[in-house]
Amino acid sequence: MGNTRNYKGLFASRTVWGGLIALLAGVLGVFGISMDDATQQAAIEVGLALGSAIGGAVAIYGRIKASKRITPSSGSGMKALLLLFLPALLAGCALKTMPAHEQAVAIGQEAGAAYVALHEEYLNLHRELPQARPVLEAQVAPVMDSTKHAVVALREAAALWRRTQTQPPDWQELQANAVRLLSDVRKMLQSVKAALPQGANL
């Protein structure tokens, strides 16, 4: 099931489609066929639409094929950790071929994906480990709420940047705040799991 989630995330990622389209544009350029920015952006939007359909189909297939109960795992936490550092990991790669406002949109989308992964891990822990619920509800949930608001604010700022072609003055602050809160939630969830009795089914 974890693999199907990863495939779904890849298919729905603007960064991935941006890289694929940039690669395609480079290949076409070798044959003397040019692909301007507007065409590339249109192709990315088409890819995202197709990716949503493909991702949904993969998710349904994975759920049907699943043969065991879903239990909390470290996989979604690791995915979230990797997503937190995505902007740095992609420096000099496909993301840099995009206009600055599209880079901002991609970062916002990946921050959203990181939040979704952490929220899924929170729900799994809450469902499967009743003994952890008091700590989850009293300590983790409020920080998750703040994180959700921070990620929404980041994505709205990215959308504004795309519409106006002007970087919001508080963009760096919004991005740093979202990354900090996502990291805080990840650490809190790890602490909850670390505090469980030895032998707990994770």
C-alpha cells in the first residue's frame, strides 16, 4: 500500500511533471522543435490532470490488493521529512527551470503533501494506539492545526505570486514558518512513538 501512495504522490506532483516536461522540451530541442514557457506550463497542467486520474486508479488498485490491516509506520514520516527539504534537494535541478512563481507553487504543493503525510500518520497512531490518544489530542493536535494554517497561508501566497507575478514580501517568512511547524509535528509524532512500551505494533 505504501508504494501506491508514493506513486499517487508522484503523479500529482507539479515538480515531477515540471521536470518531465523540461526533459521533453530538451529532447525536442535536439530535433529543432522549440517548446516555449507557455506551452510547457500548459503541458504541466495537462499532466497534473492526468496524474490525478492515474493516482486515483493506483490508490484504488492498491486498496483492493491490500491483504493486511493498515498500521502506523515510519514511511509517511520519512516521506514528510524528505518533502521538508525538497527545495534544497531540487536546487539546480528541474525546479530551477521553472519561473520563480511556479517554483513557489511547487514548494507550496510539496508542503501540503508533507502535511497530508503527517496528518495520515497522526490518524493512524490515534486509531491504532488508544494509549497514545491523550498526548496526541492534547499536545500534537494543536500544533497540527497551526501547521495546517501555515501551509494554507504558504500556498495562498504562492497562488498570489502566480497571479500577480510579484513575490509576496513575507514569502520567506511564510515558507520558514511552514517548514518549522512541519518539522515540529514530525518530531512530536516520533516522540509519541518512542514513548510507547516496547513491543508496540508500529
